Amino acid sequence: MAESTRHMPECWGHRGASAAFPENTLASFERAIRDGAEGIESDVHVSLDDVVIMFHDPTLDRTTDGHGKIKEQNWYGFKGMQYLRTLKGPQQCIPTFAETVELLMKPENRHVTFDIDVKVFNEPLHLFTLMHEVISTQPNWEVDLAPRILLGLWHPRFIPHAKTILPYCKRSFIGVSMAWAREYFWESCEVFSINFSILATWEGARFREECKQAGKKVAVWTVNDPAQMLEAVQWGVDVILTDKTKDWLDLRETLRTDYDKIMEGHSSTFLWTSPRYYFLSRKLWETLASYYLQKFGGPAKKVDGLEDTPDTAVPPGKAAAVKA
């Protein structure tokens, strides 16, 4: 196969180009786009005064000069989160969902996919309603924005709300359990975003083949090491999520011109060098993740409609208003 026709995974900046700039900031998103990334990935939480912000943790302490839970903090007002700055330099503000959407609506950025990691701490009805209000204020949003938004879901409780309130958005499963992916998300998601170490097994190979046969896309995270990048290319995944967008894009360009030589020098033996790739480590991680998700999101079960979820009170007229 000619190098120019080989399949190469897209590059999505994990929390932006977060190796170069503070994670989940406009500077990080802009850097990933300037590097040439086809997508940016970020996370959402809701403030006490109903502002959706781009932030990974449920608390402010790890990455900013603020403290406490996001859901207990106001965005506006005296000591609001709008005044916080990142600990990592160059210091940046926390971006809102609205500001990030505005960035992606700039003419030069309208090719970029927006992969939104929906954290399980959120209430889906409330979060998705607020997100729709932001999305639907954009000009020609049904054509220029909605097709580029991918909702990344960890817990099946979020699926019916996503279908009802944001039906125009594609959906992705995010997780470390292929059993969860098959049982709860297979029929409702177009993309399956799985951790690298989970896919680096014979079970992972079988799952990737199942996705290929079903026309599902596979994204892998978080891939920062060149050996992992080359391994993911060999797997034939569709998307590599990385903190180091420039590194993957430079390597991808080199592969386009010298694929065979580079791959001849690649070895998969590194998969035996870390406990993370071994069965017991992976199973422990899956078990802990399942416990964590069900602790904050409720029991995992198939949900066919809003009546099966604990937060079913759709505001009058809202569900009808948001259907595309």
C-alpha cells in the first residue's frame, strides 16, 4: 500500500495541547488547533450559578489557585471562579463552554471536532439543557457546529438525556471496560474511546475488530509516547488523543513518507515492561472504575428512556424545543 493512502489516525488534543499549555484552557485549545489537530477534547462541569465550564476535576485545587468543589462555587461575582488562574504557567483563566464554542465557531476553526468528556458528577438533564442553550445561540448552529460535537459518556444514565436534549450530537463511550461498552453503549454510540492499556490485549484486538465490522470508530487515550503512537497506528484506530499534539502530528507526517522504515524499527515488546499492561492491573482498574462510576452515577443498567433515570423532570416544552 502506498504511504499516501495508508490510514492515519486523527489527532485530538487531550485537554488541548496540554503538554505545552495549562490543560483545558483556551491557550491549550488554540495551540492544539495551530499544531494541526483535527479535534480538541475537554471536560465539563457546572457552577453553582449555572455556568458550564471546561474543567477536568470536580474540585479546583489541583490545577488552579482556587479551592473547593466546582458545583459549590459561583462563576460570577466577588471571588467568582472567573477570576481564578491556573497554577501551571503561563497562567490562564478557566474557559467557559460558551467561550470554547466561540473559539470553535471562528471561520478558521470550523473543521475542528469538539470532543466533550461529560463527567459523571453532573446531572445530565441540567447540564445538557445548559449546553443546548449555548449551542443554539450560535448562527447556523445546526450546520456549522452541531455535527462537530461529540458527547463522551461514561455512565449509561446519561444516554437518554443526550438523545432527548442534544439529539443532534454524536455520542461516544469513554471508559476502561469493554464489557460496559458492549452491554450499555453499543447501540447508542458511534465512537468508542478506550484507554490505551485496555486496548493493548487480545480482548482489545477483538473489540477493535468488532468496531470495524460494525462501522464504529475507535479512539485511544492518552497516547504521549512515540512507541504507543506507532502501536496505535498498527491497530488501525481512528483517533489518537494526546497531550503532545505536535509530537503525534510530526510523527504522522514522517510516517506518510517513510512508513515501512519506521515501522520496521518499532517493537511491541514495551507492552511487557509495565504493570499497567498486565491482566491483574487492568482488571483492578476496571473494578475500581466501575465502583467509582456507580458511586457517583448510580447503578449501571440499560436505560431505554427518561422514565428509567432518576432525574426525569424535563422542563415543559424543553424536550420538544431541542429536538433537531
